[in-house]
Amino acid sequence: MSGQQSSDLSRNAIIVMGVCGCGKSKLATQLSEELGFSMIEADDFHSDSNRAKMAKGIGLTDEDRKPWLQTVSKAAEQKAASDSGVIVACSSLRRIYRDVFRSVLGDCKFIHLTGSKDLIASRLTNRTGHFVDAGLLDSQMATLEPLEGDETGFTIDVALPVSQVLEVALQRLSKV
């Protein structure tokens, strides 16, 4: 880690989390551009077997996710240590998944994108070119554990216009 403490990295590590189709990648890209941070798309790190399962609408197990989360968190650690900061678009549905990021990056910030099932389902139905099947939404919503009081972060309702989601994220980040 080049002599840098994990807690130092947390100042510049932001995880955009939520179920499939909530807009994680869009917000992470926008934040990356606004803040001048590197961006990591966690979906790019999935194994072929994970991608195949999700394309069939089969939810991933904790065992499926563990090596993926470790790889993503290590990539985030490298970016946070060498660049000005890092934004990660990653579902991070359960606290134990977020704990993987904290174990590597320290007390990083989480932005939890939330929305109604109907809204997110309509986004998934209209999305093209992604390996995640819309049938995963129920599984992800059942798995989702919202941020707890001792986790650094906040939620944003994605029913807001996209530009407003970015504006709220930037305002709230300045306060955490």
C-alpha cells in the first residue's frame, strides 16, 4: 500500500451502491468527472461464471461474490493510493459486502441509490447491452441491507431527475 494508511484512503473512496438498474454506473461516472476521481465499474470484474448466472436471472451467492468483491476492493485500493481518489459502482447489497471495502479502504463513503421496484424494473426493461437479467431485481431487493447508522454514507431516491441526483450527491458528500 505504499506506506499509506487505509484510513487515509477512505477520504477519497466513494462506493455508489444499490440494486441492478438503479443508476450506479451513471452516477459514478458523473461523480468521477466532477471530482476528478478514477472510476471503477465493479461489473467489469465479474467472472464468466458469475456473468452467465446473472444473464440467466440467477442471483449470486455470498460465495460467488466474495472473490469478486476482494478483486474490486483491491483495484479500488490501488486507484485510491495512486490517484486523487476513486469512485466505485458496485451493488454492495449486504453489510458484509461493504465490510470488504472497509477492510481494504477504511471508512469509505457509500451512496445508496434507492427507488421503487416499479421504477427500477422499468429501467431494467429498457436497458440494452448489459448482462444482468431484469429477473434479478427481486433477488437483489430481497438481499439488500440498507446502510446502518454506523456506516458512513447516505441514500438518494432515483425518482429525482438524473441531474438532481448528481447535485444531491455532491452536496451530501461535502457533509460526510
